Amino acid sequence: MSTPHGRAASPFRQPKAVWAVAFACVISFMGIGLVDPILPALADSLHATPSQVSLLFSSYLIVTAVAMLFVGWFSSRFGAKRTLIVGLAVIVVFAALAGTTGSINGIVGFRAGWGLGNALFIATSLAVIVASASGGFGGAIILYETALGLGIAVGPLLGGELGAISWRGPFFGVAVLMAVALLATLAFVPSMPKPARPTSPIAPLKALRHRGLLTMGIMALLYNWGFFTMLGYAPYPMKLSAHELGLVFTGWGLLVAAFSVFFAPRLQARFGTAPVLYANLLGLGVVMAVIAAGVDSPTVVIVAVIVSGAFIGINNTLTTQAVMLVSPVERPVASSAYGFLRFIGGGLAPFVAGKLADATDLSVPFYLGAATFVLAIPVLASGHGLLRKEEEPVVTTSLTAVGEPVEAGVPRVIVAVGAHDAAPAIVDAAARLARETGSPLEVVHVRETVVVEEQAVEPEGAEEARAAVSAHLARLAAHGVTASGQVLTSVGDHAAAGRVLAEHAARVGARAVAVGRSPRGPLAQFADGSITVALTNGASCDVLLVDAESAPRRLTRGSLTELRDSSV
């Protein structure tokens, strides 16, 4: 039995549509960090106080927050491509207008319009990239995470360079780059079908009636209060030029990106979501308190801000995953409800900080920010039971049977696959192994909810996953292979899916579990926190790496390290 599928293609071999949206994502993620280096220059050039300049954040984020309640409805009525195009066009217009105005009030107003475009864009960008990807969504997620990292890290650098020329430079720069992204989206992104059932415009607000989602949303509000207090006010006590501020926030952005993509999943897999968030929020509180106490020392503020990037990167990733774990509503609705509370906190913080700084001194807003980080800990603790319950690897509720079950007590070979082009080849390789050992085959299709930053998307629906398993079973039956199927649903935490699969294999007395090579590449597949590593460490039977071109390879702790290191 053979298929035309071989090893997974490079995740960077994607259609032009994916690249067009990924480019737009880079520019969008630049949005916050881009203006930080020019905040003191804006205050000087426009004769404004820091509290007036801070309203750039408030207007942008409050409008983004309110718009998050309605973008799901808008996208479901008009389609993802139109939503993207409208969002990009709004950003282009209002970023350009912000660069042409001569008053701080004008910039604040135009930043509000920019926030509307940002909400329309970020609510659909990840879904469009996943839907447009070739060879499964794994490669698309790599591109999205790469765009995230580039945008966060490069935004302050570009803002500093353009801001050194003129404070208008970053605004015009965004307008030009987003205009390029808009043209690319118009040219390369195909029209996409609308959802069968439109989203209600009040669905996100109704979703907040659920205790778990509301608890995580309030925690995110408090976290973002401290986060945007730092972003809005830390540039002033640093006493640096726009170019130098750009370099500082680039260092901060590099840590945000690295800890969000690489370190957060590993910490989550080892310690669990809630314990990592407790420690992280406490760490942020300490960092903010250090900034407050050392506000008269530029060196202290600079070092503390850069260090905070590590904590912020971890928090951004794990908070959204926690929301998706405890939320009983559809992922896009949960994401919109969470985004509303999250951005409201970020929008109110700079406004309140400005009033406090004007009435007292610059340290007070930072002390308040430290307090909100610490206050988020008991709020999170109030929902800890819900989060712990959802993280438990309960097999009976995580796996859904497809087709006729294998006879109980018969040792089987299990093969775990995802939604990508190489899946048939992996299943067929596992089928050969099952034949050689005289065992039935069980196909476990892993259906993931992808969580990146504040966005969550389901690349495939439940029926699509069942159809994929049924297609595998039909092909296997045509070749005389006895097989059954399961759909394993996973939310964000890859390691949790691996633990569920290992427990299932032990419960049914599996002879072996086979996995193929991930389209996300060996560095992601064999890193701590991945489904493959969690499965290998937790399984009581052999875990084998299979493909169409070589003999099965038994995975151990040593071979995982070897495979991971060979990719570097």
C-alpha cells in the first residue's frame, strides 16, 4: 500500500495569499511598539503633557475593545476576505491622517480609527492564513508566529529610526506598508465562504455570563492595565532619543517573541498553566515595583523594561490558552469576549496613569501597575479549579470514536496524525507495521484549536475531522487492513494532547504508538512541550517515528534530543 505523499514540505512553501496576510500581520504587530520611541518627541513637538500623549494608547485600545464585540458578526456576514480588506483600508487611512495632523488631539482621534481597523484585521488574520495554507495548517502557524515575532521586535526599531527623522515618520511608514499589504490581499487572497450560521452581535457579551471566561477576562484586564501603563509611561524616565528608545524596545520585543513562542509551551508542559501564570504575574509585579522605585534612574527603568519582555511573552501565550480551556462557547466568540476585556484594561490604564502622574509623581502609576499584576493572582486563583479540571487528561471526554471499534483486549498499533498532506503516508507506514505484528490499527486524528497570542482558531471542524478519519479507514479497508478511528480534540496545549494519547494507549494495552514527522519541522516537534515529547515520556509502550522512506525509529529521551539537535 502506498500513497503519493512523502515527507512534509517546507512550512515556508505557501501560496501567495498566506504570504500576503503574513506580511500584513508583521505590520499590524508593529502597531503598539512603533509609537513608543516617539512618545517623548510627540510631547515636545506638539507641546503636550505625557498624560495627553498617553491617550494615543487609550483611544486606540478602547475602540479596539468595543469593536472586538462586533467583528465576529461582521466577518460572518461579509466574509473573512472583505473583513480583512476593510480593516487594512481603515488602518491605511487613519495612520496617514495621524501623520498629517498638527495636534495631539488629532492624533488621538485618528488612532481611534486605527483601532477599529486593527480589530477587524486581527480578528480574521489567523483564520485566513490557516484557511489559505497548503499542506496543513502547521506551516501557516509557523508563518504567523514568525510574523508575530518580527512585528513585535522590529516595530520599535523601525519606529525609532523613522522617529529620529520626524515624529510623523512611523505613522506614514505604517500607512505605506499597510497599503502594500492591502494591494497584496486584494490580488492574492481568494474569497472565502461565510459560516453556515452567522455570529450574533451580542454573543461575546452573553459569553461573559460563564464564570470561567469572565474570571480569565478580568485577570487579563488587570494584567493589561499594568502592561500598558509600562508601555505608555516607561519611555519618559529613560530620557533617551527616539533612536535609542527604539533599540531598548527592540530588546524588549525580542524577549516577548522568544518567550511567547519557545519558552511558554515548555514551562506550561512542565508546571501547568496556572502555576506558571501565578509566578509570572508575581514576577511582573516585582519588575513594575522596581521601575516605580527606580523611576529617577534611567538605567534601572531600561533594564527592568527589557526584562519584563520575558514575562509578557509567557503571559500573552498562556492567558489565551487558559481562556480557551475554560470557555464553553465557540472559540471565536470566546476570543472576542476575552479581547474586549483585555483591551479595555489596556485602554483605561494610560488614561488613569496620566491623571495620577499629573496629580502626584511619575512613580505612582507604576506602583498601581504593580498592584494590578499582583491583584490578578487571586482573581486567577478563583478560577483555578476550573482550569485544573480542564487540564486533566480525561480520555473518555477527549476522544471521539469513528467507525467500528477494535475488539477489546486485542493489542493494537495506534497512529497519531493531524490535518496535513503527509497524513495518508504516515497512516500507511503505520499500517505496514500493524501487518508485520499481526495487530489491528487505530487511527487517532488530532484536531487542534490553535492559540497564538490573543487569537484562537479551529483549523477544522468536528465533522471535517471525522471525515478525515473515515477517509483513512476506507483506504485501509480497501487494502484489507483492520482499523478503527478516533478524533482527539486539543486546545492550544500540545503536551496535554500527548498525555491524553499516552493514557489512552495504556488503557487499551496498545502494542505501539506511531507518529510521523510534523509539518512544523523537527525543532518544534521534538522540543519540550510538544505532543511527541509528551507522548514519548508518558507512554508505557513503544513510540515509533514512521515515514514512507525508512524503517520505524523508536523514540526515547535520548533520540528526541538527537533529533532536535540535528535540526539546529
